Amino acid sequence: MSYMMIRAGLRSLSVPAKLQLNRMVRTGVDALRNNTLLASQAYINGKWVTAENKATFEVYDPATGDSLAAVPDMTSTETEEAIKAASCAQNGWAKTPLKERSAFLTKMKTLVDENSEMLAEIMTYESGKPIAESRGEVKYGNSFFEWFAEEAKRIRGDAMLHPVKRDSRYMIVRQPVGVSALITPWNFPLAMITRKAGAALAAGCCVVIKPAEDTPLTALAIAKIAEKAKLPAGVFNVVTCSRKNAESVGETLCLSSDVRKLSFTGSTPVGKHLYSLCGSTVKRISLELGGNAPFIVFDSADVDKAVQGAMGCKFRNTGQTCVCANRIFVQSGIYNSFCSKLAEKVKSLKYGHGMDPTNSLGPLINERAVVKVKEHVDDAISRGAALQAGGHLAPEFGPNFFQPTLVTDVAVDALVNREETFGPLAAVTKFETEDEVISMANSVKVGLAGYFYSNNAAQIFRVSEALEFGMIGVNEGVISSELAPFGGVKESGVGREGSMYGIEEYQELKYVNLNF
Ligand code: SIN
């Protein structure tokens, strides 16, 4: 079925769809009525502001299609104001003693803990994420505030004797890069802000955040946390805009010579465009772009453990993570056993509105995402794959639902093996030898995360070295942690986030030659 036919099919679905909502799920503007972290203005220079022309755009619940709120649809005008506010605050923030910067981050961490349920609720309503996963993301996201509050105190440099002169010293200091623009995605609306902003603030950089148009409410809720923590005006700014204005707001951030750093998480094509724009001012840049993760199961693996790992790795966030398994390669000796166990698990997945705690999968973010999954399923089947579970849209649940799906015997050249799906589709391809699977795994242009299951020690060393990915899970399907450097190789990006290395992305090394 072509892209146009799938879109036409989606449009003709019964409207309004017969929603399978749990009684505890509120809908539309009522949904977040009692949530005191809900904001409908953007946050610039310590003030809650509208767009200069008063324009707004709607934020929708992807599970129902209902409008949740309207927020300012800002343009380059307000973006420049935010950059100006951050530039004015930059010197003061850079000079704020380390312990004070650390205390601000600790305060933000405490406030996130105290408001965790409201943050999780906002996230589930605007991103569709099941509530248990939103609660998990609040904890995961907050681990970056905690981590970087600690790292802030450990910023240090080096001092060395001069190699030949008695009265000279070399000194190397770390200084904040300066105003940092953070462009964040909808799939982890909280953690991608805390992972970037935690490091930036700890290093002494003021931030201008542009959240994805699908999930601005979580970003604004974090701005409320920054306000409650009494961060000085201009240190933390959030500019909201619709898809229509996203390009001009992004360009303003990339082309401004007052912005010294861009950190972007999102698609590879957009990342490449921003990368080239940043060249005009030679900005520091971190890019966390698309992946197409291989998930390899060797004959020696513990099959139950591998099936469990594949479920978490593939279906977390309804398959909408950059690091989720996209291509599942299983060796011939255990192929049938793995596929039948995986089919059982996929068929048992319950999906529906994320606020119903019994659901482990929610909707996809929008119609474009549903169309892509359907295309990948249809393409795999047209090339001989067998449909074992799901395979169809689920309009009776809401406009953006797709059934958790498993296809087996997928051809190596199927679309799903070439492109990231970003949805609840598990696609399994059989392989025979280690060399064959390594070459299939490395055949793509991206290299974010890769996973494999094996109980052969020599193979574990060989394969983890041979895979061309920035992060590798060995007998482990969920690898993200504030302690570990997150990032990819090849077209998956540049730079690392989180961990002891993440703060370096927001620091310049300055060398001082002291002669006395
Ligand atoms: C992502 O999908 O971009 C982030 C996933 C993670 O941090 O685990």
C-alpha cells in the first residue's frame, strides 16, 4: 500500500473514533485542569510571556486527538529576545561559585521529586507515553539534575611545570562555552531537557530551550521548576513554537553569534541541516540523531533472557526511542524457539490510553508516525515476511494507535532493515554466521546503539569491538543511565551526553602560559 493510500485510509476512519478509555482518564482541556505545573505562556528572562503577535498553537493528546492547551507560537523575534536575556545573564552565571550552581541544580532535583506525579501526568497526556513509563522518565530525567549538581563541584583544570623554564607554568582551565541553545524532541520530553540543561547549567552556561511542538507542556513545567528554584532571570529560557515556525526559530538559534553552542536531539536530516547552519558561526555542537539499532541473538544465548530483552528494547515508549531495537537478527539454531516465544509476548501486550495504568503501550505521536509503521509492515510482507501478531491500525482506540506487531522471516533488504521505524513493529531476520550478521548490522549509515545476546566470552569481546555503534548492550536491552556516555557514531551524531564526559560539551579548554 502506498503512503498516499494509507493516509487516505486514515482519514476515512469513523470520526469520532470509539475510544477505549478507562474511566479514570479525563479528556481534552479537563485532563490537566488540576495540574499546577501546566503553563500556557513561554518563559523568557524570568517572566511568563506570550508571543508578541499573541499567536498560539494547540497541543493535542495523541491518544484522543483532543486539544489539551494552547501555548505561544513564537518566531525569531522572541527567540532573539531569549538569546539576549541569556547573553545578559551569561557572565553572572559563569561567575556563580560552583557550590551555588550545584545548589540550584539540587533544588531543581528536589522540586522535580516533589512534583513528580504532575510532571508524569503532563508527559503522558501530551506524548501518549504510558503513565508507568512517564514516572520512570521523571526519575531518569531527574538523575541528570542530581548527577550534574555533583559534577558542578568537580570542575577542575591542570597546572604543569614548564618543560625548560624555571619561572614559567602552564595552566589549563575549563570555562563555560557560553549561551547554549537546546533543541529537544517529543519522545523524551523531560529527560532530554534535563540531560542537556543539567550539564549546561553545571558548566556555567545559560540556556535557551526550544522543545518539540508536540510536547511543549513538559518543557514549560520544567521552566516552572526553574522559577521555583529561583534560578536568576535569563539563565533558563523556553521558547515555544509550532511546526510552522520551527524552522525559523531553529535557524535564529543556529545563526546567532551570541549562541556559542547547539545541542540537538532529533532526526538525522534535521540534524544535518542544523549542523551546516552552525558552521557560519563555528559553534560547538552536539547532535544525538537517528539510530537503526541491531538486536542480535546468537545460538549460545539464553533465549528467555533475549526475548525479555527484546520486548523492553523494542516496545519501550511504544517503539519510539532512538535506541530501540529496529532490526532483530536471530541465528538459525534458536530462530524458531525465539520467534514463537516473542510472538506469545507481543500478543499479550495491552495498549490504550497512557493514563490507564494497565496499558503498557500508548498511541504513536501523530498520523505521520502511524503511516510509517504501516508502510514498513506492508513492505516486509510484500517481500515474503510472515505476520505473527498485529499488523494493523487500531482506530477503535484512537486516531494514532497501531497494534503491537511481529513479522518474521524479514528480507535483509526490507524497508524496516534499512530505515528506523519508530513504532511498535518487531521485525526478525534469520542469519547463519557471525561475520554475516556483523556485516548486516554495520551496513547502515547510522550508529547509535546496538545489542547482542551471547554466552560465548570470546564472541562477546569480538562482537562488541566489531559493531560500529556508540553504545552496546551485551545481554541487556535497556542501557540508558546518567553514568554512561550517551551518543552515536557515523550519522547518528557527534558528542556525548550524561556521564562524567557530558559536561565537557559545554566547556572550552583555555591554556594560560604563566611567566613570573
Ligand atoms: C532517545 O531516544 O533519544 C533517548 C533514549 C534514552 O535516553 O534512553
